[in-house]
Amino acid sequence: MSGKKERFGSRTAVIMAMAGSAIGLGNIWRFPYMVGEHGGAAFIVMYLLATLLLSLPVFITEVTIGRRSRKGAFSAMSELHPGHRIWEFVGLLAVIVSLLINSYYCVIGGWSLDFLLRSCAASFVRMSPSEVTSVFSQMSSSRWEPVVMHLSFMGISTFIVAHGVKAGIEKFSKISIPALFFLIIVMIFYSVTLPGASEGLKYLVKPDFSQVNGETMAYALGQSFYSLSLGMGAIITYGSYVHKEEDIVVSGAGTAVFDLTFAILAGFAIMPAVFAAGIEPGAGPGLIFQSVPYIFSSMGEEVPVISAAVSFIFFLAIVVAAMTSCISLIEVGVTFLGEKFNLSRKKSCCLLFVLCGGLGIVCSLQPSVFDSLDWFCSNVMLLVLAFCFVVFAGFVMKKEDVREEITNAGAKPLNVRLFNVIYFQIKWIAPIAIAVILVTNFIL
Ligand code: PHE
């Protein structure tokens, strides 16, 4: 890529951009559902353990690889270990997986945009439950509507990335992350005051330790990886924009705290409302697109304006959260095209818009393609790639180089003290645990 490599402006910028990538659809529909189905507070404890023991070391690994090489996901590892095609292949795989995920992720982004526009028109107010449910099925199965929305969503996200790391990604994340927290807190106030909301709170917090087993641990880890955007090269790519003086451990922990806090807040915003409306908490994007509008429609009979406004706030939060994640996925492709083919940022963005837009159209029209891509990317590839990254940092990179990045060449006393523990996690605990989970995922 021509010109000097850009950097994030400050620690806040690093954490906001990374939290932007992390906070997304995974927090809004997947986390609350997982918590409820897998033991309530017991799942949250497992999720915390998985994050602390495995996801954080993997996160630190990805930032280390990115910052040390100053390259995006494709060339980072081959830059640090030249002459070994295998690492270039792993990098290429990360780019491909990020583009595949982006294609279907933007389809859900498009649905959210569609519902945001419908909320503007207060179109859910006073609809009957069956009418509300059919809005989603009609919209997602219509020919042109989801495609137009998907391309619009993707167009806006690509436009932000085209503006560059500082003027585009950093600026957007610094505004949108605080806004997201504000929006979700407004939602919580609305949600917990609904009659019958306490059932939803119980669903989220009641610990059920009988659910704690290997399988749930695997779910907790998978969710934690997905939520922190690991195993796609997105964090390697963002890591390459992190200043040498920045504390990698603090940035990782800060991002994880933001991500988990938002996931828990989203749970408190959604589940009480779902229970208040007497809806079964089901898995998948359907929960937000079929159940949540129903809440606004039924409540809308008494307070139509408030109901329409909260519905708008809710879908705006989803659109913004999905967009900051989508941006990090596009950036993986942009750095690849820049580094491999010397394409400018703007040209790369146009090309990616055409590529992912096209694939997204297929996903939008073919639900089976959508489901298979989601399964393959988030259950298999994410773990395979995370495994490769930790093996690279633990066995291919020199220990001294890893130490230099994590401790900032000895300038961070706490990290110096923690280094041996973190390195042990990267070298042994993470690869073994990921391999075990990968195998059990296939057997289960
Ligand atoms: N972390 C995002 C979410 O929770 C998903 C994502 C995965 C985004 C990988 C970028 C890279 O929705």
C-alpha cells in the first residue's frame, strides 16, 4: 500500500475501534439466548473463565502479530517468518473467511436497516402478533427488498472504510460506541418496566450449575471467540495500527470488558421484553426481528409514540453495532488488496463492495447458503484460524519477540510480571483447548 502506514490516534481510539469490531450481532441476539439456554448466571461464569483463560491470550496474540509485523492478516505471518508459504496460506484463509462472514453479516445488517426504516414510519404500532411475525418472513423472502437493504448497509460501511483508519474507522467508532451504550440503557429502562419483565430477568441470572459440562464450556468459548472477533484476522489487522507505546494487555482487557458489559446489557434489554410479551426465547436472528417488534406493537396500543421511538432506538443500536463489526471485516480485505496488489483504499473498497455484495445477494436469496456459511465460518474456521495464530506466536515466533511486544520491551512492569503466565496460555493452554473443542464440536 502506498504511503505511510496509518495508526490509531490514542488508547481510547484503539479500544473503541476494537470494541466496535467486537460488539455486534453476536452480543445482541446470540449472547442473551446462550445465557438463557445454558444455565443463566452459570453460563456467564463459564463465559468469563473462557474469556480470561483463552480468548484474552488469543486476542493478545493477534494484536502482537499485527503490531510486530505492521501488516494486515494476509501478510502479517509471512512478514515475520518469510519463506514459508504455509503462513501466507493461513493469512489468505483468514482473508477469505472474513469476506465470507462479511457477506452474510451484512444481510442481517440489511434486515436491521429495513426494520429501522419501518420503525421510523411507526409501522409496527397496533399490528396484531401474526401480522408482526409475517413482516419478517415476507421481507426476508421477498426478492428485492432484502437485497436493496443489504447493499445499502454494505455501501455505508464500505464508504466509512474508504475514508481511512483515522478519519473513517476511528472517528465512527469513537462516536458510535458511547452512543450504543446510551441506546441500550434507554432500552433497558423501557424493558424492565414492562409487566411480567421479572421472568426475563430470572431467565438471565438464575444460575443452573447442573448445566455446567464440557459441551456448555465449548459453547461459552465459541461465543467468547466470536464476540471478540477472534480467528478472522480482524484483530491482527487492527493490531497493525496500534502504536508501539500502547499497552496490548490493557487494550485487550478493555475491549473484553466493553464487549461483555454490552452483551449483558443487551440481555437485560431484550429478555425482559421478550418474556413480558409472552414470547418463547428462540435462537437466531428471528428472535429480534419477529419477537421484538411484537413488543412494540402490543405496547403501542397505549403509548404509540413512545413505542415507535423505542423501536427506532432499538433497531438503530443493532444497525450501528453491526456496522462497526462489518467495518473491521472489510478492513481485512482492504489491507489484503493493498498489500498484495497495491490497490488503493478506494479501489479496494469498490472491489470488496462488488464481491461481498454479490455473495450477500446469494445468501439473501438462498437461506441454506446463509446457514451453511454461518456454521462453517463461526464453528469451524474461527477455531482453526485461532489455533494457527497461537501456534504461530508460541512455536514459530521467537519468545523474546513476543515478550518485547507484550511488555513493550520491559516498559510495562505489570506485563513483565504477567508475561510468563500469558505466554504459557498462548503456547500450551490455548492450542490444546481449541483443538479439544474443535474435535468435540465435530463429534457432538
Ligand atoms: N464480534 C462480532 C459480533 O459479536 C462478529 C465478528 C466476528 C466481527 C469476527 C468481526 C470479526 O457480532
